[in-house]
Amino acid sequence: MFDIAGELHRWLTEDREFAVATVVSVGGSAPRGPGAALAVDSGGTVVGSVSGGCVEGAVYDLCAQALADGESRVERFGYSDEDAFAVGLTCGGVIDIMVTPVGVRAPVRQVLRAALSAVLQGGPGALARVVEGPAELLGRALFVHPDGSYEGGLGGVPELDRTAAGEAGALLEAGRTGTVAVAASGARGESPRTESGGGSYCPGGLTLFVESSVPPPRMIVFGAIDFAAALVRAGKFLGYHVTVCDARPVFATGARFPEADEIVVDWPHRYLRSTETDARTVLCVLTHDVKFDVPLLEVALGLPVAFVGAMGSRRTHADRERRLREAGVGERELARLRSPIGLDLGARTPEETALSIAAEIVATRRGGTGVPLTGLRTPIHRDGRSAPAAA
């Protein structure tokens, strides 16, 4: 539900009653992944989406029902061969949706307030909710902070809460959203066992849906050129925290890159050595100048980042590879370099080029082929049962 955090937090501060429907599991082809949410307030106002339109009407009715009876529920929606136009996912997938009423006195209300406040302030955290287990626990929630502390609870059993918080913390550390099963033995004073994975239910226990919120992934654009300005806009659209780095202060200015989160005036390789990166970080080298490119790529190709791409012609790329080999960069590292950067869209303008680069980044991240969907027989929507956050 973090995709509609702003609206839900506003509804909480306005003391509105509402019900929130969240995708908790996906099988096969489906338009939206786990964590996607739709909410309906007591006046009938709707925010968000769980399926891109396939089952929104039925989910709206479920939210209205939950508001009326105060009960949480989990419903499955799937494709019907007999009637493709009935309520169902005509794209062929199956989704499980949990609907939770959030009345003014609902115990989950304070947990959601804490979770949404943390998310809107940019802090990490994981919201764990019961999606399978005893009816009276369905929808119970706790919010786990990075230090392991938590707010809320799953039913008054401290040991069970601690175990659930530990499992949610593990998914938070990995930046993942997904399900985890916790055996109910802890409710009887024993040490709870856990099974993490794709939503398998542990008999006699609870299945939790854990929604992780982590800071947005980084995109670092090296080279303060006109193509970089367009790529900054594309990066922000994709949800990245975008930094522009260039050694030339006359070009690396806020006036030229008003949408960038950060502008750094430094030699690119020196900055990259000093800044934090992780497995989600995207590095786009647009300088196509040997004195910047080669030392920068020496550093970049040795980091465990998600994507390293460099702009330039094929001749520039061949010369760049030769220089990198001479500098001692190995073939395994060179194989990670996406150059010339971008997909073949026939791009000419900075905006078209930025689109081609953004498309390659998405294809790399999601395992796409980058070829037209027309004629392909592979699923349009990838399986999203355990999706990375910040996504």
C-alpha cells in the first residue's frame, strides 16, 4: 500500500474511515505486483489500483462490504475460460487481494499511521500483516523498524510478535516485498518456526504479507550535457534518486538540472569511489571523453551495481574497451558494460535517447528482451510473487 502512502496518510489525519485492498500474491501474468493497493473511504472516494482495471469494480464492492461489517478478508481473482468478460484477470493471471477495514477505532489504524509516516519521511521499514490464519487475526499488523523494534502486534503473544518482526526485518534488509509463514507453536509458549518463500502456508500458523519500504535506488549520471538533462527526468519518472556528477562547475549547475536530487562537482572516478552504491544502483556515463571515461569505468565495473552503461559511437566503444584492457580491466568486468548505452529505438533527440536508455535499464532490471511484444509468446507480465521494493 506504500504506492498510495500520501493519500492514505491524509485520510488518517482527517479521521476518515476507509478500507484498503492490497495485492498480496500474484501467479502467472498480472498487471500489478504484490503491494499494489486500492482504497475506498466511507464516502465512496477511490485512490489507487490493484489490477489496471480488470477487477477494480469487484474490489470496490469488497471494500464497501469491509467498511460495513468491519471484517478483513482475502479474495482470489483469476481468469475464467468460460467467460473472459466476467470478473477476472483476462490477461491470464491469478491475484490474491486482502481487504482490511480501517475504522477510527481499528487496532491497525495506529500501525498504519506509523508505517505511512515513516515511508513519507523517506525512512525504511516493513509492514507485516496476517493474510492467512485464524479469522480473528486476519489483517492484524506490525511495523518493523531497521533496528528491529516494532509497533503493533499480531494477537497478544509477544514471542510470536518477536518472531514475525525478525522475519519481516530479514525481508526489509533484502529490500523485498513478499510472504513469510510463521508456525503458531509460539502461541503456545514454544519457539516459533518460520518458513520464508513464495507464500506457502504453514499449517496451524500464520502467513504474513511483508511490505518493505527502502530508500529509492540511485541513478548517477556522469556528464552534465543536454542528454543528461533528459535522462534525469526519465530517472525521476522511474523512481530513482538522481545525482548528476561532472568535474566542470560551469556545466554542473542547478539551473541546468533543476529536477536532479543532487549535483556534484568532482572528477567522476573520485566521486564514485567515495559515494555509497548498492546492488540497485544505476550508473550512466554520458561524458564520452577518454580522460573521464576510462578512470571512471575502471571503478564502476568493479562495483556490485545493477547497471553500468556508457554513451558513444561504436568506434568510441572499441577504443574505450582497448584502453580499459590496457588499464587491467578483465573480460568479465568488460562484459558488464552496456555500450553504446540504450536500446535501438532510432533515437535522435535527447528525450528519445533518454527513453532508449531508460528502456534498457528497465529491461535489465526486469529480465526483459527489449524486442517488440508483437509476435512474442512469452508472458507480458513477469511473475511478481516476491518483488524488490522501490520499484
